[in-house]
Amino acid sequence: KAQVHMGGRGKAGGIRLVDTPSQAAEAAKDIIGTRLISAQNPQGMIPDKVLVVEQIAIDKEYYLAITLDRSAQCDTVILSAMGGVDIEEVAHKHPEAIIKLPIDPEWGLWDYQIRAAIDSAHIDPMVKKQLVGIIMNLLKAYQSVDASLIEINPLAQTPEKMLIAADAKVTIDDNALFRQKALAVMQEATADDPIEAEAQRNGIAYVRLTGDIGVIGNGAGLVMSTMDEVSRAGGSAANFLDIGGGASAVKVKQSVELVLHDPNVKGLFFNIFGGITRGDAVAQGILKAFGELEVKIPVVIRLEGTNAAEGRQLLEGSNLILAETMQEAASKIVEAVRLSS
């Protein structure tokens, strides 16, 4: 089994059945270094390691997960007798086959609730007792590691009526890693993109996209709005980068370097609304970054909020383009990229 952070590995060729050690070695050679592409991850990922596990005889496949249901505002058990396939596909084609069991934040789960959910999911009654125990243990694990998702798919039933977690996925809340130190040391880059990996190491929220205009802002909502304005102006964002609140000059410089690592970036748009983040500190970071880096692309900056006037004053006289509004800035960067192309 290819060890990559993506779903649909089987359909992508990342899971192979073999009968001998030599066949396993050949399969591993084929998988490692080969980009796997799935419906869930169209960009694909390249595995650098595989997991070798024992084959088991499977009679039935179930789906079991515990995750945070934001609409219900509580953790929820999800159970289905239609396991082994994409749960999104089951939800779309057979929504009645998915049973959701909300977990009361104060009282937790009771055995009778779990048994009722198992009956509603039409799971083999012969494995009900096992499944109750598995769900209770799964909840303990979910809570003890600060998970936002624990998924077993498939939860395999053997001809001997044994339940086995044939495959599983665990997602830990990043905000809880400070108290999950044993798990934090196991953290890996979420993708094979070197820029995203570098951003993760530096604690910067960055996602690489396919456009040519780099976007840096403070606050996820503001950055997304900025990307929308770039699109409305006729451009396309090359990335999402949120420097967060209270960003220091050093972090701003790191963010600029990250964006400029992408060779597709033809222009850079800063959109900063100062609250916790001070406009003059951002301006200092921008000047520091551009003083140390050889930047040959147009840069448009919009500063508002705390110390914005001081920040704009620091930037005056540079070759950076200032704008009063987000819409004006978006139009200016799209036009500047068009003229420089």
C-alpha cells in the first residue's frame, strides 16, 4: 500500500495484491516514485514508501468513522454497510445507507444508541457485540489524540465473523499538536510540493494554485476575498497565503520568499487590513524582503487599518505600487502583469 496522504489509492494503482516476497518487491518498485492520481486528488502525489500487510479474506465491508459534524455542532459516528468505496459516492447515490449518530458532548455514547445505529445500518447481527466495542474504543482514541477524524474503511468482516480494520485514516487537529507531542514528531509534509512543505515547516498557511498572481493577506477570509477580486479583474491567483494576525517583519519576508519560489508567479498582491497586524510592521517586512531579494515582477500593496498610514509612508518612494482599495489593487496587479508579459 502506497503511503501517501490521499484517498482513492486503490483505483490509482497504489495498492497491489501479491503472493510472494519477490512480487512484493516488484510491486514496491512500481509504486514508489510513480505519481498516483485519483478523483479526490487530481494533482496526484508521489509515494516514497509502502506498507506491507497481510492479505485477509473479506466477506463483507463496512464503513465506520467518527468526525466533527459542524452543522450538528458535535462529534458524530458515521456507519454504513456499504464500505470499501468512496463514502462521498455512497452519500450521493445511497444516502439512506449512511447512519449518523450524534455524540452528546456531556453524556457521550450509550450502548443502546450504538446498537440501534447498527440495526439501522443493516449490519450482520452476528458482529453487533464486536462492533459496539470497536465504536466505543474508537471514540476513546478519537478523544485522546484530539482527532478531527478517525475513519476505518473498510471495516472488514471475515468469513469467521471477525471484524478487522483493513484500512484507516486519522486526522489530528493541528491546533492540538502542542499537547500531542508524540504525534507531532511524526508529522510529515502534506504534499510533495516543496513550497507547501517549506510553508508547513515555517508555520505559514500556504496553498499553491495554478494562476500567475501571488496573493498574500492576513486572515483566511480576506485572502479568499482577494483571490475573488483578482478573478473578477481578469486574473488568476497563484496561491493562497495567510500571514495571520500580528505578523512580524521576519514572517512577512518568509512569506514573500515562499510566493516567489513559484516560477509561475508574474505579479504579487499584498492585501493587509491591520487589526492585530500593524501596517508599519508589514511594510518593514516588505521592504526587508525586497531589499534582500532580486524581485523583477510588479508588486501591488493595499494597506488599511492599524498604522496603515505609517506603513504607506514607509513604502512611498519605492518601486512598489500602492492602492487605496482591494478592487483598485486587483485591477492594478492584473494590468501590471498583462503589461509585463
